[in-house]
Amino acid sequence: MACNEFCGAVVGQVHSILDPLSRERKARNIATLVELKGASDFRRVLDVGTGSKYIAAYFFRLKGGETHAIGDTDERQATDGFQFQLVQGTSLPSDEPFELGISNPAIEHVGNAKDKAHHLKELFRCLEPGGTLYCGA
């Protein structure tokens, strides 16, 4: 059986929570934690392992600006306000820095320890100096 390199899940298996109410609540919780950290002035957001895309859409509605969503499967339930890119593997395609990076809950689905370390390195590479990373599991 073929396995997805990025999430370690069987290809075609839904591994996202697709319920809009729970995703909206999760997005609000992430925003609260980010703002408690003092990072409330972000205009470029990267949402990695984005699943349903409700969280990406929430952050676009919250601040406007640019929101990029990256995932290994296309399970979009929300489609407005962000750019989506399908990505396989642990390398991220961005060369432009983001003020806020969100990895929720992608890290737990990333292959082995070496893959997880590479994923985290890539997340930090994509942040601007002083940027904020929310990494949930």
C-alpha cells in the first residue's frame, strides 16, 4: 500500500477534522495564543498541514494580508481568502518569509524523527526574523 511521505498516512485517507465549528474554535484559540505572545501585527501567514483550510480562511478574515495554505492532500472545505498549494515531502516551497507560521497538527503526522526535524527546520526557515510559529500536535 502506498504511503504519503508528508503525513505518513495512507493516500486517500482523510486525516483532517472537517467540522467548521471545531476548526473555527481551534483557529480562535491559535489566534489568542499568538496574540498573548505579542504577535498581533502579522500580514503574511503560512498554514502547513492545513487539512480543511478553515484555519487558513479564519486568519485571512482576521487580518487580511496574505495567507498561504500548504497540505499533502486537498480536503478543502473553505476556499476563500488564501492561496493553496499541494506539497509532498517535508520541504516547504516558500522563499518569502512569513510573520506567522502555523503547523497544526502536521508534525505528529510527519514520518520519522529525522523527517520531523527537517519539517521544523523548514518551518523556521520560512519565518521572518522575530516571526512566530504555532506548532500544535
